Amino acid sequence: MKIRFHYIFLFFCTCLLLAGGATAQDNPGSYMTAIANAHSDMNQKYMAYMSAVAHGRRARKVEKLRQQTLSSIMDSKYNTTSIGNYKGDNSLRQASVDYIQLCYNVFNEDYNKIVNMEEIAEQSIDKMEAYILLQEKTNEKLQEASDRMSKASKDFAAKYNVQLVSSKDELGEKMEKAGQLNHYTNQIFIIFFKCNFQDNQLVNNMNNNKVNDIEQSRTALLKYANEGLEALKPLRTFDGDAQLSNACRKVLESYKKSAETTVPQLLDFYLKKDNFEKLKKNMDSKSNHTKEEVDAYNAAVKEINAASAKFNQLNTNANNSRSQLLEEWENAQKAFGDAHMPHYK
């Protein structure tokens, strides 16, 4: 099962500075603009990387873009350092350097962990939750750094009487929406994943004829399906679009129906099969049989054959339904991402 929509969010709010035409060193507004411009390329590179991951390409497959982003972050640091201080005041430049360095550390270390965790995230619910949590925490770390940078800019502007007009350019708007989309899709994905993982466990246990394990998986699947349907209620839409939530709800309703109705019927076959095998073993252990024993055995053969045919039909229908629903889920994820995740190159 392919992981989609797992990426982190880098956001840097740009400001429109009302300043004259003097050089950066002579005019505080121009100085602030120069500091802000030093971040632009690294934000563009990051957005291109994030867009590639979000539109169906695994993070490891776009590793080259991550390396390019790291290089761009370091260029931004050098460019910022070369600006110098403003009339002996190094506060804004240092805040910018600290911000860029944190972005580099996060992208070099934290996001490298995310790339590595991507390979094992689907092995268990706990690992998938840890994978998503790391992304969310990384996002929070970057947002907190961005907030500190924004405060440093405002403090500098107030100190030197620079009038700021807050503004988001096209890139800033795309990055902000990407962060919101990321959080929304992560919440829905983990709801889906819990049920899907448990359903896979159920199928594996059925293939291995483990009756007790089948019942445990069935109970767990029903639990996750019910919890998931409740958790989806406040996640009904994103920007008025309900297709991802609806697709997830449809899958969960199918899992719920399977756990409540289909699996118990399939379990009934395993019990009948077990009883028949015991009867057959008893018959095979004897060389002579009474008419009653033969009649009972023939009736049991007829019953197990009918149960087997019913089992095969139920199992086939369940597998076909599962394949169709998962295909619809994958298509919904792609369509939703294409509709809402800003394309950026």
C-alpha cells in the first residue's frame, strides 16, 4: 500500500516593506528586504520538494531534490551573512541566520529520519503513528522557528520605525495551504491505516486457518472501524471538498460490515471444517462402520461441501469488494492531492 500525503511544512511569512530607495546598509526597510530575500530560494526549493512528495512520489525517490534544498539553505545562510549588520545592530541578521540553520538541521537530520522511517512505517500501527507524529513535530519545530523570525523582524521594524504591511506572496500562500492540507490528510490517513492494517492481519490469519487469531483480528477491526467513523465526523471537508473523507468513510463502513457480518459467516466454515476433520479422522481409524456412522459421515460430507461453496463465494465477494474499495481510496487520495496540493517546480 503506497503512502501518500506525508510531508512536512516549511513556512516563512514575507513582508512588504515600505522603504525608500537607499541601499540596505543606509535604510532599515531596504535592509529588512535584503534579509527576507535571502530566504526566497530555499523556500522555493523546499516547496518543489514538498510538492513532488505530495503528488505520489515517495520521499526516498526524490532524494536529489532534498539535497538540492539543503544546498539552497546553505546558500541562503551565506547570502544572509554577507549582508552584514545594520549600523552595528546584528539582531535581525543573527535571527535570520539562526532560522536558516535550524531549517538546515531539520531538513538534514529530522527529515532524514522521516525518509528512513518511511521504509518501515507500514509494518505496524505504532510505527505509522510514530512516522506521522515525527512529521507533525518537525512541522511544529519549523513553525516555531518561523514565528521567532517573524517576531525578530517586527521588533527590528519597531526599533527603526519601519512601516510593515504584512503580505503573503504566491509562494507563501501555497506553502501555508500545503501545511493545512498536510495536517488534514495525515489525520484521515491514520484512521484509514489502522483499519487497513488490521484487515490485512485478519486476511493473513484466515489464510493460516488460525481461528482464535481470526476472532481477535475481527474484534480489533470492528473497534478501529467504529472509532474511525467517529473520528471522521469533524474531518468532513477540506475547503468544502469531502471526497477524501467520504472515500475513507466508505472503506471503514465496509470494514465494519465485514467484521460484523461476513467474517462470522466465514468463521462458521472453519468450525464446521474442524468438526468434519475430527469425524473423518475417527472414521479413518476404524475398519468397520455401522450404517448409522456411514449415513452420518455422508451427511457431514454434504454439509461441509455446501459450507465450502458458501465460504468460497463469500470470500471471493469480500476480496473483490476490498480490491475495488482500495482502488477507489487510492484514486481519491490522488484526486484530492491534485486538487488541493499546490503544484510547484
